Amino acid sequence: MSKIRGFSCPVCDSLYEENELEEHVQSHFNDNHIWNEVEYEEVQCQFDGCGLLVDVKCLEDHLLAHEFGEKADSSPINDDSLLAAALQEEETNDLTRKNDRCAENDIQLAKDLQKQAEKELEEKEFKKLQEKYGMTSNGGYTEQFNEKMGKQVGRNVSIGDYFQKKANMMCSMMTGEDTNETRTTGTITVLTNYYQSGNIKGISQVHLSSDTNHYAADVSDNGWGCGYRNTQMLLSSLLLNPLYKDHIEQKLGMLTVPSVPKIQSCIEEAWKEGFDQSGKEQLGGKLSKTKKWIGTTEVAALFRWMNIRARIVDFHKSQNNLHPLMFQWVKDYFTQNSDEQIPPLYIQHQGHSRTIIGLEEYSGSAENQLLIFDPSYHKMQSIKNIKPPYTKIQTKALRKSLHQMKYKQFQLVFINGVYKSDSDRKAGKILSSIRIPPD
């Protein structure tokens, strides 16, 4: 047999003539079945509940898609899309959680900043109140005297007067008695003659307290001593009354009006015996050598410590900051005790205290007016020196109308006898007030 000559096929090595070889080789490339068997091999997915035929090259991605909880598809393109979607969802969830944490952190930060701002504001306001009421002031009566008087030497005060005043102040500190340098006596007697003249227009009746000395604040307690000065006024009246004099002497060891530092130490003694423990806590249990203000509770505690019944009346509701009920109460106080020696009244409002020594009643529709001793008034001697012919203008500084007493709240202290038993005195250690109106 003759050997076949020709050209060998590069695919199957068969021999063909040159003009047939190209067509034969092309036939190999037109038969997709052979190549598909080589390039595309399928296996069945063994994942629970799936069973799809998947290209072996895509099996790993297909199983990963199952792990992300997505439904797998046999198409390689769908598997890639599924994986990308799953990864994108996880990334989105991570970003959402991160944003949520950031939002929570921002809210917490805002709350913390607001809380810090409120705390700083509260501390600032509290510091203002402390400074206003002398709670942070260093020193006290003698320290303020040395500071203020030292600056006035050679200006308003001579060197001789300075040393005289300092000697008086030191003597007062040793004895506990007031120097009486700011005291004005006899004013009530002058006022009695003034009203009895009958020449004061419009006044139908006048009610005055028993004799009371006026004590003005001086350089040593100016700005914080009004409560102590009003206490001195009240004591000056009670020392003239046999019902109270012995009780005062027993506790103070004197029959004269005590100095401001002496009153401070006596209030501390009252605290030690259990009077007004809440007030003690509010003022830190210390008044001596400070410029701390006192109010109605400290004054009432002091007199109760002396075995004197002191009551507090609280006028807590107002009509446009006016207190007609208080004016009526003061009138009743003086008229119902007209046959006795009537002690003056301690009156307190925000930032200041004064002493009520009487009340003027007016005819017709005119309003009644209070008569007041004010520790900040330093011209009481001019009123004491008034002489006929009397005029209303002469006592203008003492007279206060309803509209001149405009404050949100007032508290009064009035004296109402003495304690007659130890049980009554013990009960008096806890302070309360009479509220008007009662609700």
C-alpha cells in the first residue's frame, strides 16, 4: 500500500492535502461540544436544601453566598452579584452601627456638656448668694473696723478720734456691751408728744410701741449688720419691761444692750443648746468673726434661748408684691395690746430688715402707714430734735405706706411672753411660722 502523503492536522494529526487542510482545521473550532466539555464542568451543590448544578470554578463563591444567607444561583454571574450584595450589606450594617454609636456618643457628650454648664451656672449663682449674704467674707466686726477706719484717718476722721473709737471698740469686745456710738434714745417720747399735739393732718389715731432706742449700722458692720442692729432695738425695749429683763440678764450676764459680736456668740450658744438646728446647718454653725447675715429664724432662736417666746409670722402671698394683710395684722397687734407695754416688731424682707415701732391710722379712704426704725438711717437725731410747730414732713423718714413696702415676701418676729415650763422651752427649739394666709 502506498504511503499517504499530505499535511498533518495540528489538532488530530490526520493527513490532508494542502487544499483540504484549512477546512479540516476550521471544523475543529466550529465544534463547541468538545471545548465545552473541557472548559465547563458542573457539580451538584451539597449545601442543605440547594442541590443546584454549579460550575466547579464558581463553587467556592456559591458556598460563600450560602454563608451570607442568600439564595445561590447556578449562573457564575449571579453568584458574583450575590456575593457583592452580601458584602455590601455587611459593610452598610457596619457603617450604620458605627453611625449609631457616634450619634449615641454625640448625644451623651451634649448631655454631659449641658450638665457641666448647669453645674457651673449653679455654682456661680451660689457664690453670688454667698457673697451677698456674707457667707464667704473673711473676718468680721473688728476686722472691718480696722480696714474701713484705717482708710478714713486723716480724711474724715482725725488720728485722735480714730484711737478713741478703737479703744471703745476694744472695750466693747471685752465686756460684750455695745459702744452705743450709733444709738439714739428718747425718740418714742418725742413721737408721743408729736402725735398728741393733734396738728398732724389726716391721722385719726396712732399706735406706738414701748420705748425703743434706734441703733444704726456703723463702719464695723455696714452692709451686713442690719439683723443685729434690729435685734439691739428689740432688746432695748425688752430690757425696760420687768417681764423680760431678768431672763435677758440671766443669759447675757448684763442689763445693757449687747454688741454685734456678743449677739453673734449668743446665737451660737443657742444653737449649741439645740435651738434652730436647721438654721445652724445653713450658716455652718458659726457667726463669730464673720459677716454672715441673720434673719428671723436666728432672731427667734436667740430670744427663745433667753426663755422669751418669740414667734414668726410669714406673709407669703402678695397682691402685685403688696401686703394689705400684713398691714392689717400690724394694726391688730398694736390695738389688741394697747393697755400693755408693746414691744416693737422685727420685720424682714429680701436683702434687709427693719423695726416697726408703730402704725398711723388715717381717716376716710386713706391707707394706714407703718412707722419704722431703719438701721441704715443715720439722721435719727434730727427727728428726735423736732419741735413745734409740728408738720408731717418732720417724720417722713419713719413713715412707710403700703406701696412703699413692695416685696414678694415678708416675715415678722413678735414677742409673746415667756416660757413657763421646761417642756414649752424644749418645744421652742424647733422653729415654725404662722402663715398668712394659712394655705
